[in-house]
Amino acid sequence: MTAHLPGTRTPGTSGPADGTAARPGHRVALAVRLDAATCAGAGLLLTAGAALLAAPLGLPVPLLLGSGLFLLVFAALLWFGAATTPIVPSRVHAVIAVNAAWVAGSAAVVALAGPTAVGVAFVLAQAAAVAGITVAEAVLLRRDAKGDA
């Protein structure tokens, strides 16, 4: 019988000794946590700075404040959803759908709300970031479903 020390791998295995790479949904959960962290940061910025950001962005305070509050709640839901083991694919699909709606809503804000040039850049930059995270979540979810490493 061979004893294994903490932090070592069993012969014939790869990845970290704690098995995190092999845990189903681990990479998806990390992407969802990244999504949560960025939502929390943006939510804090928009909620706390709505009055200061309104003029430079050319967007109404209620829109900024409401968006910030939504992001804070969504961030909490994402964080706790990513903590389930294994991660629930239907929840990740819901996150992807909400993120896609956010990107579409961002385009509508640019088209309809009349933001300043700085506001357009701000809205499009955050929409691009959300789109990137969403693609990562979708790709990682698909890879996890296929069992790809």
C-alpha cells in the first residue's frame, strides 16, 4: 500500500492535487464568479456615482441607479449560484440569457437614450465586457458538458 502526502497526485493523474481541474463545472463556476465580481464592481460604481456620472455620460440618474441596483442583486445571485456543487447548467443558461439581454439593452440605451460620446463609449465598453464573459461562460459550459479538459 502506498501512502500519498497531501498536495501530491496519484500516479496516472494530471492537474492539481486537490482535484479542482477534474471537478465538474469548476471552470464554469470561476467564469460565473468573474461575472459576479464585475457586476458587483459596476453596480457599486453606478449606484454610488449615479448623480456624478449622469452629466458626463448623458444618461438619467434613475437609469444609472436602477442599473446599479440590478447589478448588485444579480452579482449576489451569480456568486451564490456559482457556489453550488456541481454547478447547475440550467442556471448558467439563465445567466447567459440575462447577459445577452443586458448587451441588447445596452445597444438600446445607446440608440434611444441619447448619451454623450463618453456615455456611448462607456455603455459599449461594458457591453463588450459582458459579451466576452458571456462567451466564456457558454464555451466553458459546452466543454464541461462534453467532458473536454
